[in-house]
Amino acid sequence: MQIDILTLFPEMFRGPFSESILERAVERGLVRVNIHNIRDFTHDRHHTTDDYAYGGGAGMVLKPEPIFEAVDKIRESGAADGGGELPVILLTPQGRLFGQEVARELAGRRRLVLICGRYEGVDERVGQYLATDEISIGDYVLTGGEIAAMVVIDAVVRLLPGVLGSELSPLEDSHVAGLLEYPQYTRPPGYRGWTVPEILLSGNHAQIAGWRREQSIRRTCERRPELLDKVDLSPEEKRLVEELR
Ligand code: JD8
């Protein structure tokens, strides 16, 4: 997969992309990430990227021209998308809500272009005539699209074949199974008087699997009951849920 990012703050991406799994995926050639400074696509002496909002109001709006020109250049460069349209994603609070399902959808694409706005946002024509998709990572206010882009990239890249290596298959994650994860413990078996549940030390793998499943259901019921609507439960598990409600 090739990912191109448009931003006014390219340095923000250095840290996350030079750590652990993401960096290893890049080193192993599973993903290529190109970061483009929107400022490099301006032509005036002051490299102007923003301007006042038509109609007034506080704050500046990112101009369309450098963003359209950057995407034009990206379109010409790199591998073709196998005939399909180039996915151009604008990160914006007005976008469709990002989740595991959208991550899976994006992980199926050969290329992604992510546009990160700043200030009061981006000229509407970018969303209307350039972006093929608008995504929000959640209902809270960030200062720009960069951190949202990092969240999207992290969630998508770990789904690419070969990226997770020795770790569990991403198909077994919570939010894929639809339930929250069960509690996890490691050594020591007792810490400050707090002990690990006996069953986990028993070596009885069938009982452990049953206990974990029940913990996942109890936890989901308590913390995220709305998730249970989309989960397949056995008759016995349904009885447990009724009892907990
Ligand atoms: C892009 C500027 C700042 C400040 C309106 C848009 C995503 N889930 C999300 N929350 N916030 C963003 C996001 C915020 C952005 C930009 C994404 C560009 N801002 C805000 C208040 C006024 N602008 C986001 N994805």
C-alpha cells in the first residue's frame, strides 16, 4: 500500500512513523508513506496556504489551489491504483465516523491520500470536488487533521497482510468479534495482595476459553451494552445477558 499525506506540519508524523510496528512495516516494504508539505505547492513569495473566510468570521481557511495541485502531482507519481479511482480522504469533523469496518475497507485499497486540514478547516471545494471520502475519528474537537490521519493509518496498516507478524490475527481483535476484550494478566501471580484468577493458572484451556468468553460478555454488558446488539450469542450466553441486564 502507498499512503500519501498532505499536511502543513510534516514533522508531526516523524515520531509515530519511526516507532515499532509502523516503522517495521515501512522497512519491510509492506507500506510506503510519503509526507507532503502543502506549503511546497504554493507559488507566491510568502507561500500562502490560508486566507480569510468569505462571509467573515474568526480564523483562517486553507486555500484550495495548493491542495488540488499536490493531489494532481501525487496522482501522476507512484504505482497506479489498478484502474480504480484514487481514494482521497479528507479528515474532518463532518466526515463519516471511523471504525473497524471503515479501517477494513481502506485496508483493501492499493493507495490512500490523506488530507489534513488546520485552523478553521479547508475550502469546501476540496471536500466537494477533490476528496472521494470524508472521515472523522470521533465526536470531539482536534486542532487539525494530523492526529486523525495517524489514527487511521495505524488502524489500517496493522490489517495489511504480514504487518502483525507473530501477534494474534487481527480477525480475533475485540471490535472485530464485536465484544470487548477479556481481562489479561501476566506474572507475578500475586502483586500487593492482588491475585490472578485461579482458573488462568489451572492449565485447563477449555475452561480458560469459557471464562474469557464470559468475561468479555460481562464487560461488554457493563461498559458498552449497545455493542451486544450486533453480536452472535449462544442461547446460554443470551441467558447470561438477560440476567445481567
Ligand atoms: C481536521 C481543522 C480544527 C477546530 C473547526 C475544523 C477529524 N474527529 C475530529 N475532530 N476534529 C477533527 C479535525 C479538526 C480540524 C481539522 C479534523 C482541521 N480542525 C477545527 C474548530 C473549528 N475546525 C477530526 N478527522
